[in-house]
Amino acid sequence: MIYFDNSATTKVNDSVLKTYNAASQEYFGNPSSLHKLGLKAYELLETSRKQIASLMGFKRDEVVFTSGGTEGNNWIIKGTAFKKREFGKHIITTSIEHPSIMNTMHQLEELGFEVTYLPVDKTGHISAEDLKNAIRDDTILVSTMAVNNEIGAIQPIHEIAKVLKDYPSISYHVDAVQAIGKNLQSEFIDPRVDFYTFSGHKFHAPRGIGFIYMKEGKQLEPLMAGGGQESGLRSGTENTPAIAGMAKAIRLLKDNEAGKAAKMEQLKEELVHHLETLDNVHVFSKIGDDFAPHIICFTIDGVRGETVVHTFEDRDIYISTTSACSSKKGLESGTLKAMNIQEKVATSAVRVSLDESNTEAEMNEFIKNLDEVHDHFQILN
């Protein structure tokens, strides 16, 4: 079996799973309870928070736990909008965001907020100049992804941050779900960013756990009302075992991160160079500093993406259409559509996404099968 769908989800690391199981058995108390079992769980919770913050370069109190990327994105955007609506109702985002951003924006538009969706160029990147021109007196929030989940384009976070330095009252949120663990921290960590979103299952932690970075002094309107956990920001009993597992996953992630990313980049280059030799194939994920090392998006023209996915699945090879959150709906790639790629091409798009566990042997086997699949469809067409 070859698993090349790591941008959709990753396999839980064995040692992370051991940490999760041990915490489930030994730290089963409610962290809010006053007795010693509760205190024991609370201490593990706060130790994990401190470790994650230290590994990411954040302050301990700037890390707030969530259930994952979708909740984090919803909370930061809605929480900022509700907290700052007396100052304005204009938000800026991009035309290539994840559905958890796009659909949240649509909900806010129904509540009377105005949203500007920035265009992208032919490589899937936004322009900081376009952003600057979109800013209005009533702009309260800018939200951009760090790495596009469909083609891997790295957005110009530092250029955007430079523009926003002149607008300190505008909050800046970065969806970093696809960026962590790829040796890209220097590309997306910037002191001007107020909020980041992270999701554990994208880096070998359990599903259903994530965290946001909330810069010291910034505020969000809580969306979850209840017992006042997470300093009153996000109510609900904390998932202590998963949080401990996530802390372990980040520690593992940071071990030789540059070497792991270089390995992914090498495999990506091999695949991209091979794809470029094939007839009737378009490659949308470029090789270079403004693309992530783990995502390769391409089409076999005239063949729908889901057909290609299932053909590889029959060979025990797992890839995806461009976004796992939209793939079952048979939709064209939202990113490719924003790049003005023709619909008949965009509906053919598939995504290969790598992680540090993938090997040269797997890539060689994939390329061998790719040639066979490609030739099969060329005969049919």
C-alpha cells in the first residue's frame, strides 16, 4: 500500500499513540476537578501547552486548544468579527481559501458583513498590492492561508504583514494547517500576525485536536459557552490525552525538520519532472521557494479526478482530488477555478501529498503505475 494523501490526514505516529493511550489511562481526571486526579490531568494539560508553545516560538498563554482546523478557523474569524463589529464590518480574504474559511465568510455575509475575496495570479498567489488596495476604513480582519491545500502555493505572508504594519487596528489571521512540519516556519511566522490555526491530524497527532495561536493582548469572542475552560475562551472539557499526543507529535516533527522537508522536496521534484514528460498532463504545483515541498497537483486531461483516484486505489495507491473536504461532492478545484483554469481541466485535477515517511521506492512504484494509468486513459481517449 502506498499512501500519498497526507494533506487530507496523516497516520497517527506509533509513539504518539502510546502517549495518547498512557494519558487516557493514567490522566483520566477532569482537568477542572479540584481533587488530585483532576490536578494531575491539569498539570499534564499545562505541560503540553508549555511544550507546544516553546517548540513553536510562542508564549504559553498564546496557545489555546481546539478540536482542529475547522473550529480554529471558524472561531478566529467569527470571534474577531463579533468582537470588533462596532468598529467595522469589512473583512478581506482570498479566493482560494479552505472551505472552513470560505463558508464562514458566507455566513458572516448573511449577517451583514462585507467580504472582499482577493484574486490570485496564474500560479495561485495573491498580491500584497491587491490587499493594500482592498483595505477600507471599516476593515477589521484579514485572513489568508499560509500554504494552499490544493496546489501548495505559499502565500506572501511577510509582504502582507508589511502592508498591515501601517494598519495596527486590523487583525491578521493565517491558516497554517498545511504549513506545519514542512520547514516553512520562516515563511509564515511573522510578528505582525495575530492569529494562527493548526490541526493535529495533519502532523501525525490524533484527529479531533488542534490549537490556535492568539497573540498576547488580542481578543476573541468565545463561540463555546459553558464551564469557562481555556481561560474562559473555549468552554468544554479539554481532550487531555489528545493534547498530550499532539505535543509529542510536534516534538517529533521538529526533529530534523529540514532534512525531512528536503526528502519530500526531492520526491516532489522527481514526480514533477516525470509528469512534465507526459502528453496531455498539466502540472500546477511548481518547484521553487514559493511552493510547499509536499503537494503536487496535476491533471490527466479529459479524465475526471475521481476516476483517476479510484484507478490508483485499485492498485492500492491512495491519492485524492484536490481537497478532501470537497472531493465527495465532485466539485472542481476551487483554487484552479480562481486561477481561471477551464472547468474541464479543473475537474480532472488530482493531488499527491507527501510526508516524511514516504520513500524513494514508493515514488518509483507510483511513477511506474502512473505511466500505466496514463497510457490506459490515452488509449481510451
